[in-house]
Amino acid sequence: MMGEESHAQQIFQDTVREAAFHAANGEAPPDRYWFFREARWHCLAAAAKGVQPEMGANDTADVSDQ
């Protein structure tokens, strides 16, 4: 979703850190999709701050008529 591994790792670590913080305070996630939603919101927030996926290089080739 982020397009760059380092950004994705940072978002994953932020989400895990937030989950650990809540668990340490006795606040269990409300459902099993909590982690996915949190990671998604972190990705959307990062994208809103101007972090955009890097454009990959596409190898192109001409298609033959034959």
C-alpha cells in the first residue's frame, strides 16, 4: 500500500507499538480486525502527509505484428 518497504515497516512498527501500549493499559482490541484498521489508517495518514509510492521502472517492449 505504501510502495516503499521502509515506510511500510515504520507503519507496521507504529501499529504494533500502539497495540502494545493499549495492551499494557488493559485495553484489549475491540475485535480481531483492529490491527488491520489501525495499519490502514496509519497508511492513509502517511499518504496525506505527502508520502507517495515510488514509481517503479517498467520494462517495455514493442509488440510485433506477427
